[in-house]
Amino acid sequence: TGRYNSPVAVEETIDVSFTLTGPEGTWIADTKLNDLAETATAYDVFKKVLSDNKYTYESKGTGYGIYVTSVTTPDGEKVAELSYGKNSGWMYKVNGYMAEVAMTKCGLNDGDKIEFFFSTKSVKIMKYL
């Protein structure tokens, strides 16, 4: 009989990128994040990039997950849902496609590109979040 080592779980990592766009243009340019846990969500990336760049945000819990209601720049400019009309608010895409789940439930794959942006006309289609 031989001696065997117990199997060791290997945590895989992923690399993704993130962009934040305000109502009038890019706020945080394409930012690469490397060696994230493969269990990372779009919300994990959002929180890290905003924190690293000294942005803050407000959010609320819904039955579907976290919904970001406002983002504030380091110099104090706050942009909140409805601040540019009744259908304005924060939304996100992954690899160019509108996400169909809240960021807290959006798992990621290696190479994914997350775009978080302020829309002045499309939030009405996302109100189920």
C-alpha cells in the first residue's frame, strides 16, 4: 500500500476589465483587474474599481439583488437615478450585452469586459431589478 496525499482544491483566477461612463462621458477609463477569484461577480469588480479610484456609490437591495442608485465622483459630483429624467439611471453590460440579472448575481469569466454606465432613457426596461 502506498501513501497518498489528499487532493488540494486549486482556486482558479480570472482577469477582467471595467469602464465607468457618466452622463457626459468616461469617468473611469478601461481598467484591468487581474487574478480575481473565479467566484467574483460584476458587483465585486464594481466595488473594487470605484473604491480604488475614490468614487462612492449608493445602492438598495431588491428582490433581485443590489441596484446602484447613485455614483459620486471624487470631486463630489453625484449622479443618481432619475436625475436626468424619469427613465434615467445606472445600468451595466458585460461583453457588450445588457445584463439580465443584478450585478451581485452576475458571475464572470476570464476576459470579460464590464461597462457600467449612466443612461438617460433606458432604465424603464430594467425596473424589474
